[in-house]
Amino acid sequence: MNLTSPGATFTHAAQDALAISARGMVKIFGELRAVDGIDLDVPRGVIFAILGPNGAGKTTLMRMLATLATPDAGSAAVMGHDLVTEPHAVRGAIAMTGQFASLDEDLTGRENLILLSRLWGFRRRQAKDRADELLAAFDLADAGGKQVKDYSGGMRRRLDIAASLIVTPGVLFLDEPTTGLDPKARQSVWRMIRSLAASGVTILLTTQYLDEADQLAARIAVIDHGRKIAEGTSRELKAATGSGFLHVALADAARIDEAARLLEAKLGGSVQRSVEGAELSVMAGSPQRANEALAALIAAGIELADFSMGSPSLDEVFFALTGGPAQPAGQKEVER
Amino acid sequence: MNGTATDALMLRPVARPEPPSAFSNALVFGWRAVLKFKHVPEQLFDLVMTPIMFTLLFTFVFGGALAGSTGDYLQFFLPGILVQTIVFNAVYSGMGLSTDLSKGLFDRFRSLPIWSLSPFAGLMVGDVLRHLIAGGIILTIGLILGYRPEAGIVGVIAAFALLVAIGFGTGWLFIVLGLMVRTPTTVMTLGFTFLFPVVFASNIMVDPATMPAWLRAFVDVNPVSLMTTAMRGLMAGNATPGQIALALAAPIVLTLLLAPVTLWLYRRR
């Protein structure tokens, strides 16, 4: 264990109010510094989101905190237990639901839950009762006798989360909990996460969906290229990027390049385009300057379908922080 | 997804029970292997089809030419085909492990506060069951075709105990392969590419007396030959302690060598 990274010498005693306290976490795969010196303090009882694009290092960071990967440098305490010297105690206080269902596909849902209950130490009868209780709570009672390979994506995700709650964990790790789910199943998982947090479970989740972080998390850490580039509440992150964003929607999408050039010339800074291609957002600073920019567009004969002023969306915050969109278009599905 | 009752998650907090023993963890994984038999009985079909085909083909197509009569050949061949069955079976446990790993199931196990080798102990329990079932089926077919173990039931029990030891030792090879190779089909391809020459260049199918000297030199020390010789001896009732010791050498060496490697690879992942 290399403890030379900055800030690595901290005392666990002072971190009792924290569910997770990590300093200088590093993970290297060959040439790639997948996680490159991340500090993280997660207070107890909150939903904390790690937000970043594919390959930013979110999953690797989470796997280290869940004892599934050994850090190459840095140190961390999870629920007061040192990650490296007391991994067994950490495992007793956490549960993790990975990005890909960690269930036995050949077994039934009920058998999966009984298996895990037995591994936790419940006796046969108690394990069956706990499995039935969880199946009922997750609306899977009818599907309990079916093999997991016959489950839908949403059912799998619910069973996977149920499998993490056999013993109520201090910290629940959720790696991209809604990736690949349809909007309805996604809403449902969000409600489950909120309800778990309300019952006192600390939840650390990774996501590449900005609205997910915005909707759920009390605090958000933005990660890119293995480094933490910003952290705060969603409101703080938006405020740091600055208010006074100008959004315009063009009547004619064909003139978007021309409009973007005009706005850039008038307002400076980078203009962000919507994926659909007819909307532009740019930091205007003041209503005065926004007004001038709009006048320039109209003078050039570019017709507007709509415009508005407002605080930036998390998408725009991400764009401002990383200089790139949060997720490339068409790349929303699961990547392995 | 329906109903708000689901989403409100009426869950009471549940504390951790008394931590279970390592042995209890291993038994639970063994139970998982048994459940697999219940849900995927086809896997047994895969395991016994090849040896059944080998038994029938070699006995009836080559048997007369090789040993004078099909009955004599079966008497020679059956203990060897049992070794081949168990050694080939071991590849499937490596495939099963690779499948589990590729699905993230082991991440779940590894994040639990359990004895870290218990998933492997459970795999072994499943393997032993598979070996016994597959071996039992092949022996039954042999008996129907006219095979007679001279040492009777005691000899058969001793031979099956040796088979389980062979399976246990060989299993480590493919568990290590399963931990190192990403895809289950690659485990199978690599496993059989290695096993085919080792199994054929042995005394399972023919007496090596007619082979060229260089090949015989290999066949005589091939662990598969040593295992087969001991199996024949046990079932015929004339095995020497030396033969049994030689048959057990490879499984013991593999276990001593590869169990620590398995643990290291598993922890490193």
C-alpha cells in the first residue's frame, strides 16, 4: 500500500459522521490511470452521485470502495472500517449492485435470494422468510419461482437491488442503476432509491445521466479522466458555472452553423448544440448581452422558434467543466 | 412495474445474523451446484454423450480388431473411458466458472463477508456430484454391454474414489484457466486442445506396445496412463499400492501447485 499521495494521512476518528472517506485513490491498468487521485467524503444517510461519461473511472472507483479492486495508492474508510486492513468488516457493512446483474440466471429469483441469505448466515427457515419478504416488497412475488433468465430488464434490476438488501447495508453501492431500463422502470428504480435513502441507508451511485444525478442526489461529484473535476449540490454546480444561460431554438435547423457562429462572435465562449440539432445554448452573462445577441440573429434573418434565459442545466454544467458533452449521442445503451 | 406499494418499499431494517462458518458457506455453494442440476439437466447430457459415443464406437468398430473380440476390448477399455470422462468433465467446471465471472456473479460473492475460497469449494462439490453421476452412467452402460468388474462392488467403490480424486486434481487446471480466460468458449477450446493429445497419447484406447519408442516413452509417463492403469487394477482387483500412488501423484501435485494460484488470481481480479 502506497501512502505517499497527498492528504493520505487522515484520522478515521474524525470521519465518524462520514459513510465513506477516501483520500488520493489511484487505480492503474497498464498505461491507463483509470482513477488518478480522487478524494471523496460521503456523509451518512445521503444519496451521493458520481457523475461522468463512459470510461471516466466511476466504476473503478466504486469497485475499490466495495473491496472488489485493490487501490494502487490512497486510503479509505467505509463505515469507519479501513478498506485495506479490514476488508472483511467493510464487506459486512456494504452491499453492491453492479452494472450487470450479479444473479444466477439458471436459478429462480427466490433461490437467488435464499442462496445469498444463507451466505449471510440466516438459517434455512429465516432465509426463506427473508427471500419471500424481499420478493413481496419488490413486487416479484409472482415471479419468484421463475428462472432469472426469463426476467425482463426491470425485474432483474429489482431483484438485483433486493439481493443487496438481505441485510440492511450501511452503504449501498449502485453502479449505473438505471442504464438500459425503459423510462417507466427507471422512474420506479428512482422511487426505490429515494425510499431506501429515507430509511437511513447511505447510497453511492454512479451515473452518466445528468438528470438522474439532478433528480436523486444530495451531492454530486463530477469525474472525468480519472479525476474529480467538481463537487457540490446540483444547485452549487449550476451556480459555479454561472447563471444567465441563453437558450435559442431555431425555426430552420439548416441555419444552425451560421447561428452558432453569430452567437460565438457576439458572446464569446463555446456554444453548446442540442443532440437534435436545432437548439443552441450559450453563456450570455447578462440579459443585456443576450438581447444584443438575439438582435444579431434576427438582423441576419435567422428565425427563432423559441428562446429563454435561465440557469444552466447539469448538461451545460458538465459541458462547461469538461469541454465535451456528457454522453455522445447514440451511446446511451450498455457498453461492456 | 405497477402499484405504489412497490415503490414505497415497505422494508424493515434487518441486522446481520451471527456470521456463518466457512464450512457452512461452502455447503451453501454446494447447494447451488445441486440446484443447477435441477434447473439445467441438459448439462448432464453434454457430459455423458461423448463418453457414451466413444464407448460404443471403440467397442463395436475397433474392439474386434484391437483385442480379438468386442467383449475383451470393453473389459480393457471401460476403466480408461471413465478416466477420460472425468478429465473432460473438468473442462466444463472451468467453463461454468468463466460464465459466472463474465456475468458479474462473482462480484456479488466477493463483496460478501464470507470465506473467500468458499465459492470454489462449492464448485468442487458440484464437480464431485457431476463426476459420480457421469461415471455411474458410463459404468451402467458398460455393465449392460457385458463389462464385468472382477473386483466386484468394493473394487468399483475404490475405483470411483480414485476417479473423484482425479477429477478434484484436474479441476484446478481448468479453474485457473477459467479465472484467466474471459470467455467460456475459449476455455472449452483451449481445454480440449490440451486434453485431446494427452488423452489419446495414453493407454486408454490401446496397449502402447505397438507404438514407436519415442511415443511410448511419453505414454508410459503420461499421468492419464498412470491413472488408467490404477483404475484397471482397482476394478480387476489386482492394483498395487505403487500404481495407486503414481495415479494420485498428478492430482496431488496439481492441487498443491494450483490452489494457491487460484486464490491469488481470484484476489487479484
